Amino acid sequence: MSSTLHAPFRADFVGSFLRPKALKEARAQFAEGRIGAQELKSVEDRLIKDLIEKEKAHGLQDITDGEFRRAYWHLDFMWGLEGVEHIELEHGYQFHDEETTKGSTRLTGKLGGKNHPFVEHFKYVKQFEGEGVVARQTIPAPAQTLAEFFRGNNAKDTQKIYPEEHQLIKDLASAYRQVIKDLYAAGCRNLQFDDCTWGMIIDDDYWKAMAGTGFTLEGEAERYLEVNNLALQDKPDDLVINTHICRGNYHSSWASKGAYDPVAPYVFAQENVDAFYLEYDDERSGSFEPLKYIPEDKQVVLGLITTKSPVLEDKEEVKRRIREAEKYVPLDRLCLSPQCGFASCEIGNKLTEAQQWAKIDLVREIAKEVWG
């Protein structure tokens, strides 16, 4: 049985939560060979069940597993695709003031999406749906996976398997459609694409690094839009697929800066998703003016509450910013959330679990006061 409820909700969130100490310890023991896969799964199951109880207790209408079974918000999904293996690089991603851990991907063969482990992960969450509560699955956007395949020296392995990029894009989209089909069969009606590619290509520092390589913002935007929309082709009418656009979120640090203006005519105007969860928690995101490109049949979730700091935002300031956004998107198509998850990677952001839930409660309080 599938719920007719779907995100976004007036008071919403992005997906990940801080990992409990017991979970971090179990994952470390598994990595060291001190416990087996079934023992790790038992710990994950128990702690995900606890998390879902907290999500419900704090009034959230959608539930996730908090990404508790993942090390990264994106790479674990990529490793689950056929033709992809887990590698460790010499360097991680360079964030504003911190380097991430060093996981990445390598293409070893043609891409496929059969038997993806995230389908079973979703089934576990699905059983906890109830009256007024729906399960959501988060995965990296196809564009994010495409970008990872061309990260540094990864491009050489990618081009060996796929000398022609159009075939890579076609196969990657097909692999995603297979996963989406299997998630749908498992009862998923709420799916979220998490996507940092748009934030990456609007950052001036990115283009300085790419100088002389032949890349253009327009060219990158077109290929990311193409692969995302190909993956969305033929989706069932009652499957809601939203996207979350971010500028990086690792241990309370960020990766990129820049306003949405240059990419809004692509992603906002043309990506065939149902709603946009948008980072807007500080000046790095620019103004609300690019929201004018959002089509009239789509919703916008304003990420005005930061997960990077434990300090609670001023309610009246958040309400003022909602009214400012309302100049471009009517209030009945707006929602509120944190700008990102609380633990995009298992290291988590620099706040406590109590502070995390205080942020969620603040979102709900403001949403009730604004929308009733």
C-alpha cells in the first residue's frame, strides 16, 4: 500500500541526521573486521527505528533513515550501481577550510541499476509509514554521479569504458531509471535527487581551475540538465521526485559559493522535477530573484535554517526572508526547511543531537506561524 502524501511539506527537512555514537562505533568495528555485516545491520536497523520515532515525535510528515547506512550522501549510492567500484584517492574534496575523506568511484564496465542495495534500505523505512507520515528516499542526482566519473584522474577510466560521452549519459540515465523503477515497486512515492553540481559550476574558483580546458558554464549546465531529465523520463505519475541543490556540507564547512542566476534558466526553468529544495542560509546563495524562473506548477522549499551552526535563527528574520521570496513565488507554493542535512557524511556537522532537533522544531514553529 502506498501513501498519497508527498513532499514537500510546509515544515520539511533534507534527509540526513547526526549519526549516533553507537552507529559510528559499529561501522568502525565492521571496517576493522571485528563484527560481520549482519551484526552491523542489526545496529543500523535499531538506530534507524529510533530515529524514525524521533522524526515522528518532532512532527515531521516525511521519514528517512537519516542516511545511517552510508558513509557519504552520494558515493554509497554510486558504489551500488553496476559497473562502479569504490576507490580511495590521494586527496578528498577541498572544502572552504577542510579536506574531506578520500572516497570516490571508478568505472569498471558498462553501467546498470539492477539489484541496487538502496531498494532494500527503503523497504525498511517504508514499514514505518502511518497516518500522515510518508517515507522518502534520497539519492544523488544523475548529474552528481556524472561529475564524479570525471573527477580528476577518474576521467581516464571513464573514457576507457565510454569513449563517447553521449553513450555514458544514456546508460547512466537508464541505470537510474532501473533504480527508480525498483524503488517504485517497493512502494516509494517520494524520491529526492541531491545535487551539488549546480553550486559547483557557478563558483568563480571552479572556472579559474578549469581555465583553458574548453569547458563552459553553458556546456556543463546542458549536460547536467540532459542526464537528469533523461533519468526522469517515463516516471509514474504518482511518483513525486524533488531535487535539493546545495553548495557542499561537510563538518559544518562548505565547498562553493555563487548565486543561482547563471544556472536558473537551466535547472529552475527546465529540470522536470516537482519541487526544488534550495540552499539559502547565507550570502553565498545570492538573492531570491532567480526564483522567477521556477514554473508555476512547481514548489520551492526555502533552506533558510542552517545545519552548519547550533545557533538558532531569529524567527522574525526568517519570516522576513520568506516574504522577500514571496515576491517571486506565491506563498502557497513555498515551504521551509534547513538548507541541507545535518550529516551529509558520517562525520556530521558541528552541533549536538539536541541542537539538531531544536533546529527542526524551529522550522515547524515558523511554518505554523506563516502557513497556519
